[in-house]
Amino acid sequence: MAEPTPAPSAPAPTRAGSPSLKDGGTVVPVREILWGSAAGAHKYETAEELEPEMAKLIVKLMVVQADTEFASIQQHRPWLDSAPTLEDRWIESRIVADEARHGLQACRILRDFGEEGQRYIDELLAKREGEHKLDAFNMKFDTWADVGAFTCFVDRVGVYQLRAFQECSYGPLARAMPLMLSEEQLHLNFGASVLRRMVQDGAKYTGSKEEAQGAIQKWYPRALDMFGHSNSATSRRAIEFGLKRWTNEEARARYVQEVSALTAKMGLELPPDGFDRRVL
């Protein structure tokens, strides 16, 4: 797939090295806003500096972020003592710990927004399985192949969302990104390894190529849905505010390009992009 053309709504950042950031890389942390309508100004450091619409959007984004982290803990928890190998159980425990810390990080940002932020935190901590915002996080891991496909495909969407926040205009959020992205990389590598071992080793490891393929059919559509609606006004506003770098459809196109190559290397196939989709 050809590299998608950047949307006019996402002007190139003005600082040297910004093409790397725009393409998903990293840059030396900076104090100024790199894109959006306030490009060149200092980053916002407190909730009080934000205009109401921007504050509302940050709260919305952090509620969804925290919700996915806490939901993922609930999904992984049954496999802490039933993963097929000792190494797999150790990595499962690390993933659960990472998700808890990421949820805490999102909640710390919500605390910047006073009583409203705390109210959302209380609601998040009270949620049970099946009560979460995104469909992918209301589904159980019925098999070990589910664990592999989820961490490979759904967690990878989470990484795209975090990359979109890199060096964003709200300083506390921008500074949270490097460590979160580093920790998430473990999840992606683990998921791909699980699927690869199922294909190559079959029962010597656990499961089979057919089970791995079935799990992709189950989780890939939910992963694509996680990017949100195409032509979303909210995603365009997030770019204008300097919070995100890509529209939903731009991020989804980058993702599809990456996972298409990855899946082919594993000897597996992706279903068509429209297969079993609920959010278009």
C-alpha cells in the first residue's frame, strides 16, 4: 500500500526533525507546540490554560485511554496462571502491570481537571467486564490465540493512538508518552511471537495455524474499529488543537500497511478491511 498523503488539516510541524515525528518517530522533547492553530507557542502546562472545548476533548480522550487500560487487565487476568509456558506467564504479568500503570497515568492527567476528572476516575474504577466503551475490550480471551491476536493487533492500535500524542500541545500528556510507548512495544512483540509460534510449532507449543488464523478473523475487525469513524470532526479538531497528528483514516491506513506486511511474514492472512466492521 502506498504511503497515505497527509491531510491538509495536519500541517507539517515547524521544528527541525519534525518529519521523523510526523512519520511516527520521535524527536528531542521541546517546549513549543509543533502543529495546529497554536504552533510556535509554548505548550499548555495546566488545565486552567485551556479553552473549554480543548479541555473537554482532553478529558474525553483520557477517559477512553484509561478505560482501555483497565479493561485489558480484566481480559488478561485469567491467563496469568494458565498461559502455556513459564515465560508466557511472566510476560502476561508484565503486561498487566504495564496496563495498570498506563491507566494510572491517564487518571493522573484527569486529576488536572478537578472534580470532573475525579468523577470520571471513580466511574472508571467501578467498571466491570462488558461495561467498557470499545467493543474490543468487552470480549473475552477464550483461547491462547486470542491473547496473541489481541496483543498483536489491538494493542498495536493503542500504540498508534499514543504515537499520535507524541509532543502534543498539552505538556503533561506529551511527557507521559515515551515510557508508555516503550512498554507497549513488549506487548506487540509478544503477540506476534505467540502467533508465529502457533504457526511454526503447532502442538509442540500450543494451538495451531488454524487457531491463529481464526483469532485474526475475530480481532482484526475490532482493531480497525478502534480508530473511530472516518471523516471524524473530532479527530480534525484534535489536530487543530495540537493534540493528535493524524486523522482517524490516516492512522488506520498506516496501521493496515504495517500489519499487512507483518501478517504475510507469519504465513497468515488478514480479512478484507470491511469484514465484520461496526465502525466505518
